[in-house]
Amino acid sequence: MLAADVAAARLHVDGEVAALQERLWDNTERFDALTGHSLVNAGLRSPIRGALYATEEAAFSAARRLRAAGILVLPAFFPTVAKGTGLIRFAVSSLHEPADLETAATALQRAGVAAEVGG
């Protein structure tokens, strides 16, 4: 346990954590720009973004098309979002490369851009 504490402290002291956090926020800003700031949580200090769909079937369909394009997505339904609607979650990481984010944004556009449902 002590060795884990020391290793964690070293990551903070040597600046690695700060560098990873900076890259994470740069990646979230890049993904927001690539998706036209249209996703849920766009502009917020959160690495999670969501594409809202007016129906569950529309979200399922988009999720299938995204997965076929090699994009791992996490669909969510009631009670996470309003009953009858769907959401596809994207988890941005500090490890994503710019090309990864571009691929995801392009695949999302091809899969059918989310239909905003009430905010």
C-alpha cells in the first residue's frame, strides 16, 4: 500500500498528472469543436459527451452504425434520459489522438447527427 502511495505521489510531483489533465481538456475542447459544440456537456469541464436522440430506436440505430465504424459508444436510455429518448455517450480520454477524435466526429455525423430533444 505504501509503495502505491509513493508511486501516486511521484506522478503528481513530477508533473505527469498535470500533463495528462491538460491533454484531456485539450481533447475535450477539440472534440467539442469537431462536433460543432452540439453534444450534451459541450463546453463543460467533463470528459463525457452525449448525443441525444428523439427516440430509443434512433439511438440504437446510430450506436450500431458507430460500432460498425469502429467507435465504441455507450448508449443510455430511461431513467438516464427522458422516457422514449436515447443518448449515446462518448468518453474522451487524454490518450486519444487527434485522429481518433476526428474519426469519432466523422462517424457520428455519418451515423446521423443527434436530434436535440428539449435541451
